[in-house]
Amino acid sequence: MVQIARLSDRFIPVVRASCKRLMLCAPEELDINDINDIKDDITEISGVVSCHHVFIWELDDQSLFASLYVGMAGSCDSSDVMRMIRWYLHDYGIHSSIIRPDLAKIRDFYEQFEVSYEEEI
């Protein structure tokens, strides 16, 4: 019985940490204000209209990952905007990211003809 208690003291923290990583949990040191700060910084970039669906998670103790949607103005250079967004994310310690451009250009195109783009896609 004593051996089971000793093993469980070592086993339970490992299982808990593994479950957090498998469930793609946000890092404990990250709070909602940090995510709002990231969104605010990104929306200040020239050419960015909106930033939403921001998800940040960790797979190990050293690597943060992010996934986000970014609405861009039709006249901006998307590669420059993506480069700036990655630069901002690096400042927050996020070195791997998936940046999904929002369909603002397609939406604007269909809206000029008063057609819903969801019906066409």
C-alpha cells in the first residue's frame, strides 16, 4: 500500500500534465488580458481590419503555438501583414503560428452585387 502511495505521488502529476497537452490547454501564465493585448496589437497593424478566434496553447513547457483569423483590407500586401503579425507574436513568446486570412476580399466582392457569399461557396 505504501508503494502505491509513492507511485501515485509521482504518477498523478505526469498524467495531469499529459492530459493538459493532449487537450491543447492554454498555458497557466496566460490570461484573457494577454490575449486581448495580442488582438489589440495585431489590429493596430496597417491593413488589418479585425483579429478574432485567437487560440494559444502549448505542447511542451517551452513552446507556445497560436492560431488566429485576421481580416485584411483589400488594398494591403498580405505577405507584409503576415510578417508583422509573426513579429508581434514573437514578442509574446509565440514562435509557431497559423494565421488564417479572413475572407474579407471575397465578402466585399459578393456584397457589391448584393449576393451572399455563403450561398455561392
